[in-house]
Amino acid sequence: MSNPANGGLFDRSHYAATLEPLVNARTLPAWCYTDPKFHHREVDRCFRPNWHFVGHESEIPAAGDYISADLVIGPVVVVRGSDRELRAFANTCRHRGARLLEAGQGSCKAISCPYHSWTYNLSGELRGAPSMNEVPGFDRAEWSLIGLRLGRYEGFLWVSANDAAPDLEEYLGDFADRFRCYDFAAMRVVRRETYDVPCNWKVLAENALEDYHTGTVHAGSLGQQHSESVESTGNWCALHMPQETSIAVLPGETAPFPHIPTLEGEAAEGTFFTMLYPNTQFACTQDCMWCVTFHPLGPERTEVRVAFCFPEATAARKGFAADVEKYFHRWIIGIEEDNGIGPVQQQGLRSSSSVPGPYGPREFTVHKMNQWIVRTVIDG
Ligand code: FES
Ligand SMILES: [Fe+2]
């Protein structure tokens, strides 16, 4: 199915089949993964108004420590002030807009612009602006960094540029309580990885929400996985994969780390693959978790960012650095296999003959997320 004529792209009739119950439903039209106009509207409605995951507050423990990230809303920075408070700012200079801090993590005494050396303190106040005292009426107090909303959930940090967005707590809905037993506040990020993948962000997010592909794509590594649907309300969905032991090491390997002591119910008996809409996955198993975010760089390009996390007590164990290699090995294999199949799907979705297909019985969560996309992009 080639793209409908301009005006027809957002006609609700194209998406009605995705809103059918799973057995009768059809996948999203291929243009949802390729078309720039669809992409722009999706970014405006699914991404911009919402909260954006940045990292964990334990990554920036000291005054001047910061996490800088390039998001759909542009570059942002979360920095710990001299008063130990965390603040979020748009990472853009108030003079002529240069980006202030490079993406990543670091530490600074002040935030100094690389272009003309305007300098801001850790609270975002402009403290130095060479020669600007010669400009009549120039008042430094009027040119502080632009503050953003900062949301926290059990140590994890989100930012929002939307003053009208509900509080993070409200946005997370029942997600917050459902997964609190993982004691995320005690988690520590032990490694981060970033990948640039030539496919639409939904290709990767959907892949992270079904186990149908595991017996094929991960046949020689993770093997076939079997997951169950999870009831959810609000801006998230999840799969649960029952298994008594951590799946963060390869099948046949023994996971060397203790289970998180606060786990209860299904969390103690398996792994949750969650997705906070639109793009943030918390994959939580019995001894660790990994946070995966899918950042659209365009209709057919996505940056995948992964933060690998363990409880602080585990990361402090003697021998952790050696034992954790088993986990890194499993994670990198799995992620690279997923990042490898995404562009293959993307290439096929470019076919002008592509028509929406049926969902398999184990793709209930993909269907759920696709319905959220339709409701947000088309009806929103
Ligand atoms: S753009 Fe930052 S000082 Fe000029
Ligand atoms: Fe996978």
C-alpha cells in the first residue's frame, strides 16, 4: 500500500483495523514507519508533550556533576547544584543558542559556553558575559538558563519541557507501585551503551515487546522465550516472562548475584519487560535491570541508549567486575541481534506493496502499544 494522498494520511479509516481486538486486528500501515509527515506528527503528539527519561540521580552525586542528553525536545542537562539540589535546564546558551555541554556525563564548576564564554553557575544564573556591560540596559539577571521540569521516580530522573504535562507521578500511573519492589532507588548504573540504528523507533520498541522473534533472531544465543500478558492501565504496557532465575545471563550460565531482597509476587518469579510510552523500557529481572530508550533521529533512524543497572549492594561485592562480564556478554549479544533485525524490517516496510498484516498470538503487547500510537497520533 503506497502512501495515501497528502490529506488522507491521517484519515482514521486507515487505522481502524489496528483498533480491532487482537485476533482481527491489523498492524499499522507501513507509512507509519517511513513517512516524514507521520513522523513529525508522532513526535509532536507522542514525544514532545511527555516526560523524557534521562538517568539515575546516583550518577551525579557531587555538586557540579551533570547528565546531558539530546532528546526530541533538544539538548537538556540535569546538574547538581552547590546546594546539592538537582535542576534541569535546556542545554542552550541564552546568547545565540550554542549548546553548552556535550551529551554525556561530566562534572563542572560552572557552565561555560564554548562560543563567547557566557558563564552560568550551577543554579543556571548568568554570572559572566564578556563585554556585555557595554550594552545599555543589559541585565544578567534576565538571562538565566531556561529551566525545565524535573521528575523523579525512585532515583530515576525524567525531564519535561511541557508546563501542562501532568506530574510524573500521574504520568506513570500504576506503573510506580507495580514495580516499586525492585527498589530502583538503590540501583546503580554500571555501564551505558549507545547505538545508532537505521530504522524507525517503533520497529525497535515493538521488538522489545514481543518474544515471537526470540526463537529466530536469538536462536543461537538467548533462545526461545515465553512471556505472558500483564494487565496495565495508563501510559505503559508490559510482558512477564516466568522463570525462577535471572535471564540476564545466557541460558545454561549460572547467574552469580543474589536476588533483589525486596522482590515479591511475579517480580520474584520472573522478568518484566515494560514499556513506558512512548520509548522507555525498564527490563527487570531478579538480580538487575536495564533501561533502554529509543530516541528517534528521523523517520528511519533511531538512537538506542541502554543503561545497565544493579543494586548498589551487588555492585559493591568483591569480584563484581569479573562476574558482571557474563551479563555484559549476554546483553550486548541480545541487543546487537535486535539492532540487526530492525533495519531488515525497515527495508521491507519501504515496499510500496506493503499492506498491514495480522498480529501473532504472542504479539499482544505490540498490539497494545500500536493502539496507543493510533489513539495519540490520530485521535489525539
Ligand atoms: S552563544 Fe553562548 S556565549 Fe555566545
Ligand atoms: Fe530480541
